[in-house]
Amino acid sequence: MSEHGQITDEGVARLRARIGVAEPHPMPPFYTVPTADTFRNVATAYGDDNPLWCDPEYGAKTRWGSPIAPPVLVGGDTLIGEDEVDKVAPEHRDLMKGDPLRGVHAFYAASAREWWAPLYPMRRTFRRNALVAALDKPSEFAERAIHEWTAQVFRDESGSLLSGQYRNMIRTERSKARERKKYDAVELRPYTDEQIAEIEAQYGREGARGSEPRWWEDVSEGDEVGPMVKGPLTVTDMVCWHSGMGMGLYGVKPLRLGYQNRTRIPRFFHRDELNVPDVMQRVHWDSEFARRSGNPTTFDYGRMRETWLVHLCTDWMGDDAWLWKLDCEFRRFNYVGDTQWLRGTITRKFLASGDRPAVDIELSATNQRGEETTPGHATILLPSRKLGAVRLPDPPGGATDLQGALLAISAEFTRQ
């Protein structure tokens, strides 16, 4: 076992022994039988009004024959997926106890997702969760870092494999990570009326491409995607986010249910100025709590910006295309009052898997100070006049069940 707060070879070896071992998710899904209303509520939470997600009459006229879930829902930490594995297998219980890197600092650094099939309304979904990689990497801010990749993979009740979602927690030794400050002082300035008018004019120009196909033959490397604007970020945006997305991994709840949660995870609760215990998650809507955490004011969730990049892609590509892959890194905070400008550039036009017309897109979210907060990449399958309608991608390794998908994903990470 690692010494407390230190990365040791023994601790890393114990962590790697867990790769591929399925375990229950810490929280039950927010939605068990998602409906078209679910699709609409989730899309609204990140500012998306695409009728493909929630209008039955519109969806029936598309190639999908029905509304389909926005990609954001098909995965999304705690959003969907009843656990296939409801407890750790007896032979793995000792292995899965505790944290092999106990006391080692962890921060959510990056996310990667892929989608293999659509989710239709009124279908139960299931998930399987496991560690898939523990990569030893040098760090800019610490001598040694472990990139701890966990995966959730999803299927519907028919057995159709839907998607994979991968989270990178970077583990660094606290004393070394504190030797340098990652962020300079952040200056929060009021907006002029002209700046607000510019943002609102951009909102007025935006909208989903919809039923007009984005033909593969009509796009070229170097073409721009967007822009799209998100902001200025408000606490109201955070409230709307939670109304569709739920309260996340810590199971935040009110009143008596909040008390029960506090008995379960007491260290997640801190006292406010009235000596009332409240969740540390309050940093996202309470500026005093945010300042206690070392930030100048409240800030978003990294996952919000990931969903915004998804929105940029789906607005651009149209109903007949398919968002296959998207990854991004969370490099800076997005503070309340910040505005993110989202853009993309087509960097590659190619045939994926030999016969699927596709494009790779370099993505970016940049704030009003000119700082890139969230770089990323996407791969989109497009319809072709010559080659026909989009053919959905195969799950990793041609997997036919969730455990097979986890093992294939782990093998892909090992090759990195």
C-alpha cells in the first residue's frame, strides 16, 4: 500500500490490479426510464433547443423515425444506467477496498466519450463501471503523476451497446503540486452594454442545422465550425443545469435527506457563516464558499463545457449525421460572469473504418479574456451523396456486451 499522500510503485501496482474489475456506481441513475420529456429537460439544462431530441412529430420525419436522446444524456455521470453489477464479486472484495493512492491529490482533468447507437424514449438503460487505465505520466506541476482513467459503458434493454464515457483523474502528490500556482490572479470586469449586445446578437444567429443534410462532399479541411457562445455564466445557469442533470456524484439532497447524506459523507459538508453545515458543492453557487476554496468567485462544472462542445457539434452537423467521439480537457475555471466562445476547425476529412465518411474537428472554448479553458476534439460521421447514409460505428473491439467493451477500451488505453 502507498504511504499516505505518496505515489509508490506498490500503490500503482495495486491500482492497476483493479483494471477491468466491474463495481457498482456510487450513485443510482437520475433517470431510469427516460422519455422524450427527459430528453427535453436534459437538452434545456445546457441550452439546446434541437427538436430532434424532444419533438415526436419532428423526430418521426427524420432517419431515426423518432426523437432520440441528446448525446449528453447517453452517459453523463449518474444520469442514466442501472448497474449491471450491484456488488463487487467476492474474489475481488479485498482488492477493491480503500484507495491504493490514499491521500494523493486528485483533480478532474479530462473527459472522453463515444457513441455507438441512439437511445430511444421509454427504454431502460444499464451501465458497467471499471477502472480501465492507470498511466504513469510526467507532470508539469509535480514530479510524478498517475492518469487514472475510469469508464462507464452503457446499453439499452434490447442489448444495443450505446456509448462509453471515460474520466481522467490526475493523481499528484500534494506537496509537489503546491510548489507552483497554476492560475494567475483572475480579474472579473463588468460588461459594457455593447459587449452584452454582441453576445445576444450571436445567440440570435445560432440554431440547429436540422433536416438539411451536411454532406461529406461539401466540407473541406480547414472549414470552421461555429462560433457558438455560452454566457455570461450566471448562478441561474447552474440552477437550470441541476434541474435537468440532477445533483451529481455526491447525491446532494435537501432537508432530512440532506442530513442522511451528511451521515454518509460528513467530510463533504462544511459550516457556513451561521454555523450551518452545507455541501462543499456549494462552491458552484455561493461566492463565499468559492473563496474559501481559493477561487475569486463561483464557477461551473467542467462537464458543463463538455456538453457545450457537444452542442456546438450537433448544431453544426444536422439530423442525418452522427457524433461518434468527443474528448476535452478542463484547463481553467469558468467563473460566474465569464463568457465562453466555442469554435471548431475541420482538421481531417477521411473514411473511418474504410467506408464511413468522417471528419475530425479540433474544438476550443475560449473566455472573454482570450484564455483557452477547454480544448477538445470530435469525430463526426456525415452522410455522403456517393456512399449513402451514415452507418453507425461499431463498439470497441466489436464488443457485444458491456464487459467486452470495457476490456477493449482498456486495451486501447494500454496502447497509448
